[in-house]
Amino acid sequence: MMKKTWMAGAFAIAVAAVAFTAQPTMAADEKKPAEGAPKVDAAIESYKPVSGISGNISSIGSDTLNNLMTLWTEGFRKNYPNVKIAVEGKGSATAVPALVDGTADLGPMSRPMKGDEIKKFEDKFGYKPTAVAVALDALAVFVHKDNPVEKMTLPQVDAMFSATRNSKYSEDITKWGQVGLKGEWENLGVTLYGRNSASGTYGYFKENALFKGDFKAAVKEQPGSSTVVQLISEDRSAAGYSGIGYKTAGVRTVPIAKDASSEAFDATAENCYSGKYPLSRFLLVYVNKAPGKELPGVVKEFFKFVLSKEGQEVTVKDGFIPLRKKDVDKYLEQLEG
């Protein structure tokens, strides 16, 4: 089912862990949850290592998930030090070709596959890919830590980032005074940062925050989420978007309301679980699982680790939102089915 042609030299370069990380990573047990971070559902079971697990795994896909995949890899290999895992995160759009070509076992994506992507996979294998939710994410609108903006509506976000303004907002937003700021901020122009088109975050934001519209040419596109957040932290006039896991002390999130008549909610775990925050999403890892057939043992155990208490604790430590027990049960059952 999975193409397993590994050149020894190439894999040695890929390392017993990770290639192409989006930013420097810390070992899972060295990272600490941020103050006020969500708790892992107490009902989620601890991971129980099994014997006989060995082999190689290749993961190609999402930049948003790149750091998490790296940390999960480190945690997994503590149980299975002979397993080699290569992780490459250049954008969700790279996951599908890698799965179809058989060059990847895992395809992390920060958005669901599109219809044409599913068709490419199905044309090759005769069945659809299997999607496994591994974490919850709030796609946040970030501003510089000193920016006092209290909230924005989705139509305002659209008017700030989009050239098409499909939300029908009354005016193009180019200055911070147009979203309520006064004094020195009122006439300050907005500098825009975002992801490139290979990113699932780019696609999700375009679909859900821009009402399927087009980005302004002024948006400074970046290849990685960490770069977006870093640039915002260095620019008082900036606004940009990224997964909540990339939040740093140099930026703050803007509470978002669905429209002018709705309450604004910040990008917290509670607001994502309840559906009140309008830009929450599952982070997914796609895998080639033929109907009625078992996944390779090493791949199956990796998923079981990710969906365990220890795996979801890593999710919290990396700044994302852990799954609930009902979600974990759903996807574990799917992997067994």
C-alpha cells in the first residue's frame, strides 16, 4: 500500500527525526504550557508502548503542523528509538502529491482536502484518503502587542485583507482609525502579513475570513507561520494571521465577531470548543488506509501516541488546543476500522 523505497544516504540526511523545520524546536518535555493553557481531557488514556515496532515514516505537508509533528516525533521515538521519522513542512498543498506518489506515509494539513485533491488520490488508489484530526486550532488575527484594537468583525477583517470585499463591508480598511483606534494610531496605515498560497492556513483564511475573496496585493506573503508572527512583533502597524500555536509575547490576538450585531470572542480553547470563535478548525493528518486493511504497525502506533494523553499534552505545550475524548475515540475507531 505505502511506497517504501528509502535510499539509505538520503534518509540519513533526513535524520532520525526531522527535516525542514519551520522554526527551532524544543524537546516535548522541555516545553511548558503557557499560563492559562487548556487542560487535556482527563478521560483520554495514556499511551501504552507495544513490542515489535520498527521502520520508517515520512511526513510531508503543513507548515502549521510542522512543529507539532516534530515534537510528536521526539516523544514517539523515546518509546521506539529505532524508528526513523522524517518531517517536512512546506505547506498543506504539498501533502497530497506526496501521498499520491507514495513518497509520504503521512500528509499533515491545516485544512480539509479539496475535491480535486481527493479525486487525484482516489483515481490512483480507488478509495478516498483517511483524515485524522490531531489537534484543534484557532486561526488568529495577530497585531503588535502594543496595538490597542479591542475587536474586529469578520467583515472588517475581510475589508482589511481582501481586494474583493465579498462581505460587502462599506469601505476598504487601510488605517487603524477605521476599526476604532484614536490618537497616534488613528492615521497609522495597516501593514499586512500572511502566508503563501501553498499554505492551508492561506486557503482557510481566504475561504472563511475573506468570504472566498482574493487577498490584496499588499499582503506580504511568508513561507512560514513563525515568520509571519515574528514580523508582526517587529512592526507596530502590522496585522496578520496564523495558527494560535505560533503566538509569542510580541503579539496579541484580536477578538473576532461574526458581524456587527454579534459579540466578539477571543481565540481561546473554550471559545473554539463551543463554536463561538468563528475561525477555529481541526488540524488533520491524512493517511493512505485501504478499506478493510490494517495500517503498518509503526504508522498506527504513531497515531495512537498522538491521540493519547501524552500526545495531547504535547499539543498544549506547543500552544494549540487538545482534542476532547469524544474526538479521540472517533478517530481511534476510524483507524481500527
